[in-house]
Amino acid sequence: MEPKRNRTKTLRWSGLVGLATRPEYSSAIILIVMVTVAAILQKNFFRGPSLVLTIDAFGPLILLTMGQAVVMVTGLLDLSAGAALSLYTCILTYVMKTGQPETGVYALLITFVVAAVVGIINGIGAGYLRISPVVVTFATSFIWLGISLFLRPTPGGQSVNWFNAFYDFRNVDGMPPLLQSVSSFLPPVLILVLVGCLFWYALSRTRTGRHLRAVGGNEESAYRSGINTARVQITAYVANSLFVFLAALFFVGQNQSGDARFGSPFTLQTIAAAVVGGIALTGGRGSVYFAIVGALIINLVNKIIFFANIPYAYGTLVAGAIVIIAIGGSQLYATYGNRALARGRVQR
Amino acid sequence: MYGIYDRNRKLIAAFIAIVFVFVVGQLTVSNFLNLNQVMITVKLASFIALFSLCQMIVMAAGGAGLDLSVGYTATMTAIFTATVMNGKNENLWLAVVLALGIGIAVGLANGLLSTYLKLPSLVVTLAMSQILQGIINVYTAGALITGKPSPVLQILAAKSTGAFPNIIFLLISVAFVVMIVLYRTKWGAMLFGVGENETAAYLSGINTKRVRTIAFVLSGTVASFIGLLLLGNMGVAFKDMGSDYVLPSIAAAVVGGVSLQGGDGNYIGVILGAILLQALLNLLVALGWGDAGKWLGFGIVLFVLLIAYVSDRRKR
């Protein structure tokens, strides 16, 4: 009995050590430090109203980064995510007509289908046509931009009133006051993020979900072990599209309009955020939930720069430097952790 | 077994596509195919092609390398050297030294971070371009951008000899040097070797990390010197003068047949790719379909081009 108990103890301990040697761990430490700094700089950081504002500002990048993370875990990359985001807002506001609530339902359905098609096209390009994912999504981003500009040459458009539910329940006419007051402590974007998390939880429990990581880890051996890699890659892009779709719902709820160009700056931010969250660009490694940590760090950088009264001109300089420090830190941390493991100082 | 057609398949395809774009332009838009129009296209394409040289070197070194910082490297050089030159030829050497310094510093930082720390170059060079943009913002917040390029630079980048813009002759000589360095020197073989198979290159005694770092340094240096040319072409320096070239430079390199997997790349093809994309954009603008048609057409043609000859289908 004695040796067995010992072994369980070592195993449990090793789980903790294993976590501590992963790059995500240092990202979590950076996040805690940054939240502390932000809370010190902004006195009311944890108060209800300002926290709701913060969550509203952070939510979209969290959703987009989770989508990008799914794609990156599969060993792919999506440079068209920002353009696709713009496209969905343009379609939503193109279909919807103010004062006709039923058009909102049509808009939702049509955009949902378009989102799936966007994912399938990217996936076919990378999976079946064997074009490098960076290049294929780079090309499709122009196609999405073109269609968006065709639908909405200038920012604008109409929206139905109940779409406010994706931003703030209190703006929705005819909603019970009790339900409306929920928005004062639970912003709808948080619900969207939860929906995203549940979706990923469900997907990652399926056979295809497990195949995502297998294909990302080593496409060749995944293929040789009988996985239809192209179909798995299409699944990854479609999953990403759905996350982008959720972000588009939030933006249309917030702005009540569509814009063909506002999404593009998000694309590279999502990749940087995912890398900061410990997801390897080479695929197969990292946790999609930890992408949230990366997105929070990238968002907090901007918030801290704002509240620390750093002159506007220094903003981009500091933001760029922090990204390098964050990913460099986690890389060094992981390297030394692995070396310590290899030397046997820490036992896994 | 390879015939001359097989070896130059991508070059021939790009060339046919260029001719096709010009012919379609001539048929649909009046006066598309005259010498002036062609020369303007080639001149604009020359700057893209020069930026694509940076991408090609970094991509050829493998490891999914890309350099997103080339635009702001060029902008920073242009802004600082404009002040240094102040429109005088005798200050040109100072500007060249400054450009060299900026290029090497930026490239070395990119290279060391992405090879020795093993960070993804896509994110490193993106963050680097943010840092450079930040430095430019800080500088321009405190001081006005003053100064002009030296007349030599203006002759080189903006003026024409007869119908031919001088930049074309520069591009041809650059292409000549690049082809010799990449295909006829030991270093070129090492670069492609590292890109093709890093492990094999390492086991044959090549310092793979150093080769990749040098690739980034070269990319930064070339980008920095393009900054001088952009300054010569525009006559003044401004804050975002280089950033519009970054994405086209990647597109041109890819259309020109450079593989993102590394170990491959023909600069002549890249130049043809740049001319093709620029001619296509001109055509789509001339057709007058507006922004929507322009980007939609560009995206679809890019996608089709990629399917046609970039995709390497698995032999099943």
C-alpha cells in the first residue's frame, strides 16, 4: 500500500509542477500583475459600472482571439478574421430594417450561413487546395473586403431594436425591467463569451475536436493515421467563423451600424493575443481558454497606457514592447522549465 | 528530366498573366496599353518588388518567416535622413550610414528575437513595426519633419531617362546582384539549404541560427535603403509613407512563386509578380467599379492565381 500512496502523491504534485512549467503559467502571472497595476491606476476598476464598461471593451477581442486560437491549435492561421468581421456587420445591417423586428431573424440566419461559407472557403483553400493558410486567408480577406464595400460603401445601415440585446438589455424596448436590470452587472458580451466557451467545450469533446489538435501537432502523421485532415481544417475555420460571428453580433448591437473597414486592425491583434496566451503558431500546443488571458493582456496594455497618463505618442511604442516582453518571457520561462525537467531537478 | 519549360513554369505563367491583364485593359479601357501607362505601372511595381526582396530573403530562410516591419523601417529611415540630408548631395554619405545603422539594428533585433529566442517572426516583426511606429510618433510629436532628399536620390527614384524611369535600371541591377548572391555564392546555397531542411543544414555544419539572423538583417537593411528611395521619389518624408507597401510586398513574393515553407525563391519571378499585381490593380481602378470592385477583383484573381500555381497538392 505504501508505495502506491506515494505514487499518487507524486502524480498530484507533478500535475502542479507540469502546469508551472507551461508557458501559459507566465502569461497568467503577467495578467495578475497587469490587473493589479490597472486597479491601482484606475481607482474604480472593480466597481460595477466601470467593470461593465471594461468588459464591453474587452469582449470582442476575447471572442476573436478564441476563434483564432482554434485555428492556430490546428496549425493554421486566419488573416481574414478582421475582414470577415466587417463583412458580417455589413450583411447584418444590410438585411435588417428599422421597425421590422422579423428582419433581425432573417439577418441572423443569413449571416450565420455566410459565416459557415466563409469558413468553408478558407478551409478548402488550406485543406484541399494545399495553399499555405497565411496566403489563402490573405487572399480571401480582399474578397470579404470587396463584398463588404459592395454592400456598404460608407459606414451606416439599419438595425432592429432587439439587436440591442447583444450589447445592453436596458436599450431593448418592451423587455421586462427585471431582465433589463441584469445588464447592469452581467454585460451581454460576457454571455457571448460564455456561449463561445461552451461551444468550444462541446467541440473539443467530439472526435473532430480531438483531431484538431492532432492535425496541428503533426499533419503528416495525423493523415497517415487515417484522419481526414482537410475536413478537420475546414472544421477549424468554420469554428473560427462562428466566434467572429458572435463578435459581429456584439458590434452591431453596440453601434447599430455596419462598417466595411473597421475590422481589419483586429486581425493581427488576435494573433498577437493568442501567442501571448501561450498558443504556438506552429500548432498543436496551447489552450483555447488561455487565449482569453492573452486577449485580456493585450487589452490591458492599452488601458494601462491610457490611465498611466503616458503621452499618446508613446502608446504604440509601449504596446509593441510589451508584446515582445510577454511572448519572450513566456518562451524563456518554458525553455528553462523544460531544461529543469530534463536535468531532473523537477520531476514530472 | 526537367525541360526549360518546367524549370521556368512559374515565370512563364506570371508573364502570360501580365500580358493578359494588359490586353484585357486595352480591350476594355481606352488607352491602357501605351508606353507611359506601362512605365507608370512598372515604376510603382518597382517599389513593391524591392520590398518583396526583403520578404523573399526572410521567406527563403524558412521557419515561416515574414517581415512585417519593413514598412516602418523604411518610413523611419526616410524621416531621419530627410533631416540629415537637408537637400544637399554632400550629406548623402551621412544618410547612407544612418540608413545602414537603422536597417542593421532593426534587422538584428528581429533576427535575434525570432531565431535565438524562437519567437514567431510574424508576431515579433509586427511588434517591431509597432515599436518603430511609436518612435516615429514620439519624434514627430516633438519636432516637425523637415528636410529634403539629396538631388542624387531624386534623380535615382523619381526622374526618368527618356521614357524609362531610372528606378527600373536600379531594380535590374539589384535583381542581377541578388541572383548572383543567391544562386552563385556559398551563402545563397546556405540560405536555401536552411529553408529547405533545417535539420539537414544543421547536421552538415551550417550555423542555421546565424544564417536566419543574417536574413533578417539583410531584410532590414534593404528596407532601410528603400526608405531613401521612397524619400527621393516623394520629395518629402511623412509618417505613414512605407506602411502601404507591406501587404502588397508579401502578395507579390507569393505570386512570384516564393514558398512560405522556405528554401525556394526566384527574384525575377517576384518582380513579375509585383508587376502583375500592380497592373491588375490599375486595370481594376481604370474599369471604374469603385473600391468594392477593385478589392473583390484583386482578391478573386489572387485566389485563382494561388490555386493555379502556388498550391502544392499532395500526390495521393
